[in-house]
Amino acid sequence: LVSTSPMGWVAGLMLFVFFWCRFTGYGKRDGEGRLAFGPAFREAWLALLTEREREQRLVAGMRAADLGAAPGGWSWQLAQRGLRVIAIDNGNVSPALLKGEMVEHIRADGFHWRPRGSLDWMVCDIVDQPSRIAQLAADWIAHGRCRDTIFNLKLPMKKRFDELARCRAIIDKRLNQADVPYLLRVKHLYHD
């Protein structure tokens, strides 16, 4: 079941990417010492959202939370698009990320932190059991904490398709219980 808003947006767009590769190019520095995040973040936006969706759903002034933010790749991507980001992580985010006014870092556990009011986006790159991440993302949508989310599932090499099916079932059950229509896109990306 997919419901749309007057602008043609799906109510509750859930996007998740899954990886079973090793980290490559994450949080590196360019030749001038600036933070230069790897291809995973750009690849996710391009693979999961159409150009029109990026124009409509990633608008300057929107608000987002980045759970498991350190070192700040997703926060950087969102801030580059003009979104105000709350970077949630007990670890350090890049000091360069905090120089502007677009990103606020809160030292907190991404599983327990909650926003004041509803946000436009929640992105999540917490390294934990895929089922916990799926439940977390579904809860955020079900409770109206965010309208859209992209989250990363670190699937095991063995039985990854079984785990993916399990995560999809968790999401479906939670959002059906909350009577929330949603669109779920799943994409295997090769960078992480």
C-alpha cells in the first residue's frame, strides 16, 4: 500500500542500503586536508532517489538526524544540500564538519536519542545487528519522528538474504501495526 501527499510524495519513504564489503574511502582527507568522504554516500543518493526526488526531498532548510554519525559522512552530504543536521554519536565527528552552522553534534546513543518534534530525514549508519537497525528505522517512521529515512544494514556474509527478509518483515509488521503507508527501496551498494 502506497499513499501519496498532494505533492505526489509517498508518505513514509524508507530506503535502506546493505553492504557486505569492507570500508573503503570513508572519512579520508583530500590533498589539502579537507574531509573527503568516500563514494558510498554519493552512490546511495543516486541509487535510491531519482533526480526529481532529490530536488523535492532534499531541500535547503529541511532538518535531519544522523544516527551513528561519526566521522560525519552522511551529515556532510546533508549539510552540503542545505539541510540542518543533528549528528548523534558518542564518538567524535570531524571538527571541519562543525565549523559551519549546519551541523550540531550531540554525544548520545543513536538507539535512545529522540528529536524534539518531527524531522524531514533520519539517516543511520550505526554498526549493529541488522534487525535492530530495521526496528529502529521502522519505529522512527511509525512514531512520526521523520518523514524519510536511509539506513545501512551490515548484513552477514552467510545467510544475508535470510537476514534481509527478516529485516523486511520487521519493517512491514511495525508499519502495518501503526497503519503507516510506506515505500521501501532496497539497494545493494558496493562501497562502504
